[in-house]
Amino acid sequence: MILAGLILLLADASPLGLPPLPPPPAPPPSAAPAPAATPAPAVAPAALPKVVFQPPPPTVGKFPPFPPPKVTVASPQLKCDWGSLLSVDAKASKMLVQVPDGVVTYLVASTFPVVAAKDGRPVGPVSSLQRGQQVRVYYVVDRGAKVLEVDSL
């Protein structure tokens, strides 16, 4: 209500001794209407490309292409190496293994559990492994080779 009174007061300022406000400017002339969009020409169904569903190519070999892990779930990102243990660095949380292609450094805590490759039973932490012992390492690459499972062979 106060706002309506203020608007009326500003619209007719003569009671205050002020000159009245000028009328608002005229709206600009309206632009000509936009031409109607022409519809796209119809395409005959025979001219359309034929889309055929193609099944994915069969995988070569079986999944995974290495012995399945005992306690870790196999996934497409899972990788596996096996070889001789060279060293375990508890302070740096690293394990070095000599594999056929060279030496691989794995990121793993010295307290990480090791399982027996035959039956999956726990055999102790990574720190209990001896130099030269045969191991199988399951890992994913994530800013380094992060270990998910270590099997004692």
C-alpha cells in the first residue's frame, strides 16, 4: 500500500510543487516478423544409412590371462606378474621382484598379508618373505603398481 502511494506520488509530483514527470518513451517500432523456417526436405528411407548391430569381438584366450587370484576379485584392470623376490623395503613400502622382463617395484606395506598360491591360506606378512622366494603379485596401475594380492609359490 505504501509502495502504491509512492508510485502515485512520483507519477503526479504537482502536490509537492515539483514539475510532473515526463511520459515514458515510446516503444521502438516492432521488428518485422522473422521469416518462417523452411522444413527440411524429406529423405527417403532407402537413402538413410543402414545401421547393423555388431557384437563385440570375441576375447582372445580366457579371462583373466593368468592364474586367477585367491582372495582378490579379478577385473579388467588387474595385472599379474610372478618371479623371485629381491627385497622388501618396509620404510618406503616397496617390494622388488625379478620378473622375466626385468625388475618391477610394487607399492605395498610390509604388513600386507601373503597367501599360499595352492589354497589361499594366509602365510604371513610381506616382511616375512625371503630373498629369492617365488611370488605371484596381483596389482593395478595407479600412480605405480599397487598390490592387491601376493601369493607365495
